[in-house]
Amino acid sequence: MGQSRAIRTIYDDPMWETLASGVLRLQQCCNCRSFRYPPGPTCHRCASPEHKWKPVSGRGQILSWVVFHRTYFDDYPAPYNVVAVKLEEGPMIVTNLTGKKPMGSWIGRSVELCFERHSNHGLVPRVKLAGDDHRNVED
Ligand SMILES: [Zn+2]
């Protein structure tokens, strides 16, 4: 087992740079105004290459979730969860739910963005249940 490694490209470097300051910015198309994730060279709706990096609210709802019971990387010991979250701006992100966990199904639960410090990656985006007072950054 090893530590997880970020795979960064020229398209998502700007996003990772703003994450370091605790802000999630995504590409917003200058033509149709849709947000896109993962970052890429053109809009998935209208194919325009023009975009700006805009902060997103960080609010969304859980679309799906899973708990892994096998450790793949030492920095993600089992059990750990992975959630797919639809942001209110439209894109879906995949991350981890931190803090309190819902009873029963997690699908449809409202979440908000928070950040945790990762030993290799600096600040990384996570989500917490809306209203959970879980700390934003663990030092
Ligand atoms: Zn577009």
C-alpha cells in the first residue's frame, strides 16, 4: 500500500491552486453559463472553449454513496465513504462525507462543502451534512 497521489492536468491545475486557499472554483462557460466538472478544454453543453473560474456555493445533495471496507491507500484506511454530490450549480463531484453520518439512506441529504488537510495534497474538498458544525479544516 502507498499513499494516494493526485493526478493533475493543465485543465484542473487552476482548481487545485484555489483549493489551497479553501475555495472551490469550477469552470463556468462564458457562452451558456453552465458549470463543468471535471475541468476540461470545452463546454460539455455548447462546446465553447471560453470559460472563467468561478467559486461555487458548495451546497448540494448526495446522489449516491458507498462505504469501502478494503484499504487501497494507507491515507484512506477502511472503512471510508465515497459520496457523489450534485452541486446546486449543476456539476456532480465525488468526495467523502466527513463529520456526522446520516441514519439510513444518505441519498438526497443536503450537504455543504468543507475542507480537510491531507498530508500529501494540502486542503482537499469534502462535504458535511448541512448544519453539521464539524470543523472545516483539521490541523
Ligand atoms: Zn457552454
